[in-house]
Amino acid sequence: MPDRTELEWTYKPAGLFEEAYRYTDAEYNLVVENGRVVATLTTPQEPVDAGLEERVWSRVDSILRVKVLQTNRLSTL
């Protein structure tokens, strides 16, 4: 069993967020910063449960969509 499990994505433009965005959930901690999104699961697992991965992805997608609306800048994930 791994010590910790992280899910990671990148987004452009890297400067979309002025400062780090953090979100904490019972299942994971999320940090969005400098073109990188890292979700650290509270319970390490290998393989990652597909439902959990989908919930994290959905949260990340929502965060970026809101930021795009706030800044009127296009983004890719």
C-alpha cells in the first residue's frame, strides 16, 4: 500500500489563479496553483476507486469553470 495517493492534472494558463486555491473534503485535499492541480487522498489506495476519481475530477472541473467565468479567460485542463 502506498504512503499517499495523489491525483494530478495540469491546466493552462498557469496564471489563471492569483494565489493557491485550496479545498478540503473528507476524502481528499485539493490544491490548485501555478498550472497544477493536486488532489491528495486522505486514505491511500491503489488502484484509486473510480467513483472517487470521478468526484475529484468533477470538483476540479467545477473550480476551473467558475474561475473562467470570473476572469473571462479561456482555460484548458
